[in-house]
Amino acid sequence: MRVIVVGGGIVGASAAFHLARRGVATTLVDAGHVGRATSAGAGVVFPRPLPWDPEPLRALTLAAAAHYPALMTELAEDGHTTGYQAVEGMSVSAGAATADREHALLGQMAAQPGCAGLGGVRRLARGEPARRVPVLPEHLEGVAFGGMARLDGRLARNALVDAAEERGLRRVGGDAELLGDGTRITGVRAGGEDLSADAVVVAAGAWTARLLAPFGVRVPVFPVRGQITHVALPETSTRDWPVVRFADHDRFMVAFPPNRIVLNATHEPDAGFDHRVTVAGLRQVLADAVETAPGLAEATVLETRVGFRPGSRDGLPILGPVESLPGVVVATGLGPSGLTLGPHQGALAARLAMGEAVGIDLDPFRPDRDTGRS
């Protein structure tokens, strides 16, 4: 069997790895688009369903939670660096009422079947968050919990591709064009050649809709620009910091060793594929950071990355075959959850390309579904 994977982000890299590991003749076509979401992701991994998630999304998330540690361990044992590390999470707020609600919610989540990794949910008294993360103000209180991890998306993506190459993966650079014979997709044109295949996995992130549009398929995916800034505290070790969620503002902050901190990104669904760091975007990111963590005011600004998250029109992932276009499996639409759900979505796409069942209801995730929105 021959399979072509289009898209070299975390989803496509995972699909390519899982196919190559199964002995499938696999080609990865990667345009290397500027603004790939994987390269700009904050690095927060939290594969746990929320109590109100619909059952199909819950099943997908729980499966991702089980898949993640095993995949990262396998890559590490093969000598690949992923930047993955299990860490504690901490939700902080200025008021006791909000902290109490967070404590109750996390406790409810921990009690759900399959969520034992959230064990150890515990209330943090006023001042305790600042003692653990010294850039936070003293008046905050909160909740500590398990089940989180941090991930360097670039390293993880490269690890998956390198491991796939060790198993026979072929890589082709350049923009892809799907090829068909009138009844099904038969391959891809890329890098100056026509590549034939028995199945094609389209995992091109926010660019996926462009690939399917010539065949009359409207995939409900669109780019959501995120501007995200990395800073450093040269005299402070951030190695053991938890991932911080600011419950009052629904923002995150994630730290990496030795002293790097990734700030909360902008959410710009109307920016299209405009790959710029804007004054307004950078001001928002930095102002939000100083408002929630005043100790960052003296941090060194290292870089600002811009990524296009693949948003979906109804907020659900996009995964599955296209009924009107045999030979294609689409995997995208994860929005801000790409680093959390992407590796497992890629593994499922690989199984679908091989004609295997995946054990969960994919109908709500169909790439050709009608979301009721243009």
C-alpha cells in the first residue's frame, strides 16, 4: 500500500510516523508554509475532556490522553528529543469564589472515567501561587492539579518526521495539488512530479480547504491568527514551574527550562493568512502578561511568533474520509488544541487511510459536514 500525507505539522508528522511504523510506503509532502500552527503553539498539553464536551469529542480526547505518553516515550527511547515533559497545572484567580469554582470543576473532571491523571487536585491558599511562580502577585489563590504537560511543537514534529524517515518515509517539498481520475483521488502533484497513491491524508492545517476546493468539497476550516511572545528571566530558573491558567481572564502561561516563558497568544479569526506581528497584537500580549504576572515587566523579550491555527466553523475537529471523494482522509480543525490532540488525530488518520476502524464515532467530525456557517 502507498499513502501520501500532505502537511508537515504535528498532525501530518504523526500520520506519517504511524504509517511508516506499520510498514506502509509513505511519502510526506510539506510546503513548509510560513505560519504553521505547530511551530507557533504555546506548548500546553492537556488531553482531558471537559464535563460538557459532547461524547464524540470526549472519546477523542480520552484516547489522546492514553496515546500521548506512550508515543513520547517511544520517540525518546529511539533517541529523539521532543521537548515533552509532564508538569503540574495551576489555575489562579484573585477571588476565593472563582478559585472554589475551579476547584469544584477540576474535581468533577478528575472523577470522570479515564481522567485519573488529574488526581491530586488541591486548593491553594492566598499567596501560595506566588511562592511557586514568583512573577505572580501575592494576592492570588488557586488550585493545583495533575494531568498536564508542556511540549516544544517544533522538536516534537521533527522527532516524528525523523523517526518516520528511519522507517522508510520519503519527504517531498513544495505545494501540493491533489490528482484524481474522475472517480477518486489517485495521488498528488508536488516538487515537480506526480506521485501516485492508494490513499492521501490531507493534514494541511489552515490550508486544507484550498486543497479540496477544486473538487467541490468545502472543508469548514479557516485560519485563526495567533501572535505569541516568548520572554526570558535570565536570573530565574523556570524548570519546575507549573503551567499557569489565569481563571479570571482565561489566559495561559507556560514555562520551559532554563528560563523561557511563553505568554498567552492573541486570537484573531478575521486576520486571514496575514503573517505579521502587529503593534496592536504585540501590545495586547505584553499588556496581558504584565497585568496577570507583574513580575514579567523586567523580562527580556526574545521573539514573537505568528501561527495560523486551523479553526473549524463549529468548534469541532475535522477528521475522516470525504464521501464524495474516495481516496482522501482529512485531519485538521483542532484550533488551539493542536499540540494536545494532534498526535492522536494523526494516528487515527493513518488508520483510516489503511482502511481500519478507529473505534469512535467520526460522524460529527466529517470534513464535508454542513456547519451552517460559511
